[in-house]
Amino acid sequence: MKVIVTAGGTSEKIDEIRSITNRATGRLGSLVAEGFLSRLSGADTVYYVCSENAARPRAGGERLKVLTVSDTCSLRRCLEKLLGENRIDAVVHSMAVSDYKTFHVTTADRLAREICGAADAKCAESVYRRILSSRIDSSSKISSDIEHPVLVLEKTPKIISIVKDLSPETVLVGFKLLDGVSREVLVETAWRLLLKNRCDFVLANDAASISQNSHDGILIDDKRNCTDFHCKEAIATGIVGAVLAKTGVSQ
């Protein structure tokens, strides 16, 4: 059996020094990987795809293959390679992938000059295009003397959406994180994610219920059955058990 677990969070460059990132630690992903390693045989492999600073599984030996990625693009390349070259039985995609990346960097005064220059056209599309063209050089460190830098962002591709395209038989576990919503909203949003990306399971969690010592999660299957867990260890055990049952592995 071969399993991919993604963990940690991606980081999108602003310039050669700075980046946009998130607070994901990879702790839950590392526990999931450890759970697979403890229950699978010596011939099985867990590919642990993580950010550089993510928590790592404590053991695994040669059965554990750690692959580090940085941004959304490198994560996509890594998964495409793994899914294209191996028969992957399951993917647990716990990594917090950036929703946006830097399109370019400009400044407030440049934006103002571009807008004023387009005022005679009275055309929102023209102003918009001028704004998009008013970039400054971000191929090196951006000057810290700029009073009001402006980041123009663009959406990143949804990495989870490529898994079933590349490997339709792979069991896929997605994750959905919201903040301060009702259980009904959380479950409904996770269910839509499951349907859209052909997931077999989605782990729904609310940032308001996550702390250093607790972590509530709801594992939703493709029949919309819900199972509640109340700590990271229990979530990891539940995910591993559900995946192994789905794949028919009885270890």
C-alpha cells in the first residue's frame, strides 16, 4: 500500500525575502502519517509531503519518504509526479494551501497616478488594467522605505481537485477549516467540498475549537455520515481507520 499525507502550510513569495504564509504546524498530518506507519506492513510506503518547518512523523525508517515543498506550484508538481509514477492507494490532504499568491507588488502613489491618468477614459476596465500594470520590481528585496506597499493577489489552483483526475481509484481525504460557524454550516460546507472534488471523506473543523490542547473535528464520508472527534490523536486514528476500511486493508 502507498499513501500520501500532506501537512503544514504553503508559503507564497512576495519578494526574495518576504512571503505570505499561514499558521499551520503540520502536527495533525504528522499524527496521521504515524498512524499509517504503525498499522501498515514493512512493504508499504508513506509519502509525507510537507512544508519545510512542518512537524515530522517521529518514526518510519525506510517506509517513510519525506518530500518538502514550498509554495502551491511546488506542491502541485510533487503530487503530479507521485500520482503519475506510483499506484497511490490514498491521499490525506491536510496541508493548508494558500488561497492566494502574489500577482505583483505596487505602491499607493503609483496606483493613484495610474488612476488619475485614466480618468479621461471614464472606463473601469481601463483603470483596472492600469492598476495591474503599475508594478514594482519584486525580483529582489522590496525597499523598506516604501510607506504604503500594495499587494495585488491572484487565486491559486485548488490542488485537491487534481487528485481524482490523475488517480480516480485513490481514496481521497480532504480538509475544510472554517472559523466561528455553526455545526450545520460547517458540515454543509464540507459536504460541498466532498462532492466537488470527489472526496471519499472530508475532515471538517472550526478554528474556534482548535487550541494547543484540543481539536474538534467531524469526519464526513460519502454517505454524509458524520463522526465526531475531540483531539488531534483521535482525529488521526479515525482518519487512518476509515481509509484502511475503505481500501479493504485489515492491518
